[in-house]
Amino acid sequence: MKEKDFTVLIIGRENVGKSTLFNKLIGEHKSIIDDFPGVTRDKIYGVAEWLGKKFTLVDTGGILFEKEDIIKTEVLKKIQEVMNEADLALLVVDARDGLVPDDKMIYNFLKKSGLQFLTVVNKVDDKLLENNAYEFYKLGVEKLFLVSAEHSLGLDAVLDYIVKQMKNIKNKTSEEKKDEIIKITIAGRENVGKSSLFNAILNEERSIVTEIPGTTRDAIDSLIEISGKKFIIIDTAGIKKRKNISGKVEQYSIGRTFANIKRSDMVLYLLDAMEEISEIDKKAIDYALKNYKGLIFVVNKWDIVRQKRKNIKEMKEKFFEYIRKKIKFADFIPIVFVSAKEKQGLNELFDIVFYVENQYNFRVKTSILNRVFAETVFRKTPQSASGNLKIYYITQVGVRPPEFVVFVNKKEKIKENYIKYIEKNLRNKFGFEGVPLKIKVKLKIKKGENL
């Protein structure tokens, strides 16, 4: 039997230079190139060769998720067909445009597919654009390939990577990832729709749903699989103010809710679109963050808002601002609007779940991390009462959650507000949306190089 050809798929939104990259890699002008978006409507095959190794390259039409266009829908169908036979994908993005929402959606689309891929930042024609390209680390990638397809810059690194993957791409740790089970706790106050969301996700009646607060007395676990990933979804009892607690059963249920938050990897914290955010909400959210859990705010009962209001976009913006104002300490947490009752918004919710899970496991490349850290310290030198404080370097020592260690000469002199400043800059450069960062300060034993 003939061995299957190694197939590489080029994917990305419109007009990022996919066809130019395709033509350069195969060494001939086969795709139609134009500055007008949407020129490549169909998939185009070619054969590329590097270091004596040949592989099949597939150029595809640009993806747009936002606009309703039957041609673009067909393009997406054709891409999904090719993905079933592909071994590797090149996600092409545009350094001139920077990171845009469609890039993030395509990135999540690829992550959910399970297909191995690398991120190629195209149109990097000068040093300024090279610096701008680092913005794409916010997607959660460990390595970016900076290229200018038009000028044939950086293509050798892409080709080297493809050839390296040709022998082992299918045997790489994909099976380990498939078996990894992510625990997600659904938490929130009474009667916000936790059990309704739980049932909507499972698509079956596992929790008893009524209009009476406190129906779910204890946690209910269910195993589900979405896009090849396994999740344990945990439904919990409603959290209430202590003065409203009556009886040992309710006290036990609330204690179990916090225990389930602690044993989970991620928390979907439900907020009622028709109710104000309370102090007990803030305490529960703070508890999740202090225990370093991935977190998503899920605004439920959005169907009621839709019925009462005409300008839904404006209402979303107002609610978004309201949440950010009320929960200032969690301004890095993504917000999604759903109707558990009508099963609306669940696809978007799980897109964000996949994204946050990726951020939770994201490891920054050491050289990039220290380059960004050097710029951070240069822009704002830490102040200490007696001076003589030196900050040397930073290193990432773990994931789930991302954990960093900052090395200094005098540990006691670095202030908490400066650690917050470092955290803010790490988020600005690399994203880390939905996940708390663990930043420790350690004394550098050896005397030596300054930053």
C-alpha cells in the first residue's frame, strides 16, 4: 500500500497573504493573487520540496465568521474536508493588521479540531512590524514564525519545521491530550440558572430544575466530550448570604460548592441578567481567583433581555461595563451571554472555554519573556525607600496556572504594586485572559549580571 502523502493546510482569514505564501513554498505561480479579499474561493493543491522531502500543500479560501455569505460558508466546509486529511496546518496572520477577532476565532477553531498547527505572521517587512508581531502571543502560541512571503523572508524556518514534523506528527502527544480531563464547576447564587445550564450542556435532564431556590443540594458530576476533549461538568448548590442560611443541609451545600471550586480547573460563574451583582458574588469570584482557577463570567437569562430590549448590542456593552465596574479585581475575565433555557450562546461559551483552557496551559518562550520583561522594567524602574533594589530577570516555572518567578537582589524591598505592574504588562503582551497569574519573588543568590 502506498504511504499517505504528508499534507499541510494553509488557513487564515481573507487577504493575509495565504496564496503568496503557497506560491513561494511550491516555487510556482499557481494561486491567483490579488489585493481584493476573497479571491481564492476553492482549495488549490501543490507539491513542495525541502531538504529532499516532498509534501502536499493546500491553499484555501479566507475564513470570515462574522458575515453571512453563502460562498464563505462553502469555503469553510471545504476547509473542514481538507482538515480531515491534513497532518499539519499553517495559520497565517497579518503583522500589518495586528491581532483581530477573526484571527482569535480561527485559532480557537483549529485548537478544537485537534489538528497540529503553527502560527505564521506574514508581511513582516521591517523591524517595527517585527515588534508588532509579538501581539500574536496573546493567542496562546509558544512560537511564532515571522515571515514576509512576498520577499521570501523567514520561509526556511517554516520549511525546516514542516520537515521535522513529517516523521512524528501523528505520534506526538495527541493521545495524552485526548485523555486529559478538564474539571469545570458551574457556580453562582441561587436561582441564576446553574442547573439549566448544566442540563443544556449535557442536553439531558440530569439536574432537577425548578423556580424554587436551592433545588440542587449537592454537586452533580457528568463526563462529556466536545471536539475530542473530555470535560467533567460539576453542577453545584446556590451560594447565599450567611444570614439567609437556615439548616445544616444548606450550610453543607455551600461548603461543598467552595470545595468543588477548589477541586476544579475552571469555573463558569453565572450572573443573572435581571439581578444586580452582590457581595457574595464578589467573594465567590475572589475565592476562585485566590485558588488560581480559570474563570468565565456567564451572563444567563439573556432571552429575557432580548424580549424587553431592541438594541441588544448596546445592552451587552452596558452590562459589560457594569460587570467591569462592579468586579474591578477581575477585569481580565471573559464575559459570555447565554440563555440556558433556550440553549442559546452555548457554542460561543465553549469557544471561550477552549480558549481559557489554552491560556491556563500557556508557556511563554524564555527569550521572548525576558525581552518583554526587560522593556517592562526599563519603562518603570521600581522605587524603594533606601534604594539599591535590582531586578535581574523573570522565568516561568509552571502552568495550570501560569507561574512566574522574579529574581531580585533584595526581596523585601519590592512592593506589591510593582508586582501588579509586572502582571499587567504580562497580560498586555501575552493575553492570559480568564486565568490568574502566580508571581513569586526570589532572591538571586549569585552576584552577577544586571538586567
